[in-house]
Amino acid sequence: MSAPTITLTNGAVPAELLRAAQGKPAVPTQRVPMGIRVITGPGTTPAGRTNAASAPAARPPRTLDQLLTLAQGSENARTRQLAEKITGLVDELTGRLEAELAAVARELAAKEAELAAELAAVRQKMGTGSVDAAQRAAIRQWAQANGYDVAERGRIPRNVLQAWATATGSEVTQ
């Protein structure tokens, strides 16, 4: 008995099929010199031209909602089933993204509060906060009442600050 012979009818070359089955790249049939790019050839259309007979008819783009609506109204049960599955996946994805955005918003709010607290601490240390403004106004009023020469605006002299702290037993935050 002889071994069966397999004849390929689709024009495939057995050596190329063997290489493909082994995962090896196909050997190019024609070498193209470096720096030369073939843009037209037998069986291809020139660049910029399309063959009207081979090009599919242009359809207006559809949104996901339009596609799902069409699929849900289909007579084919598998198409309706896929539409339901995709709708569920889109709903799940939407929920996950909203949860991620909410988490990011909470994180940003926490960081904003942390930065606001740090800014308040720095302003307190520098003497530019609203509490310090009230304290400076009280110091100016005390200084004028006790005969010190203090301007309405600007820096309060150190000797006035020390005298006020000694007289009132308070700490100056400036």
C-alpha cells in the first residue's frame, strides 16, 4: 500500500505551509533593494485611487447606542443576546469609571484640605493670617494708648511687640 498523496488546490506552497506551522517567518518572494518602496504593482491600485468595485459602500458612522438599539430589535436571537451582554458590560464599565472618579475626587478633596491646613500654618507662622490681623490691631491700639508711636499700617517695631508681650503676658505670633 502506498502513502496517500495530498494535493493542494488553493495554490499554497507546501514549504510555506510547513514554515508557517513551525512558526518561522515566510521567505519573501521578491527582494526589494533598501531605500526603494514599491507603491504600485500588479494587482494593486495606484496610491490615491481606490477601486470603486472593491470598496465597500460608505456608511455613516453609528454610535454605540444606535448599534445596540438596532441589535436589540433584531430578529436573530444571538444578535439580541450579544446586545444584552454588551449593554451589561457598558453599564458595568460606566459604574467602575464613576467609582474611580469618585475615589479620585475624594482623594483630591483630602489633599486640598491638607494643603489648606499647611497654608494656614505657614500664614500663622509668617503673621499674615486673619487671626494675626486682629492681634496686630490690638497691639497697635495698646501701643497708642501707652504712648508708643506706631503707624496705622506696616510693620510694628520689635520694641513695641516686646513691651506688649511683657505687659499682657501674651505671645506674639508675628
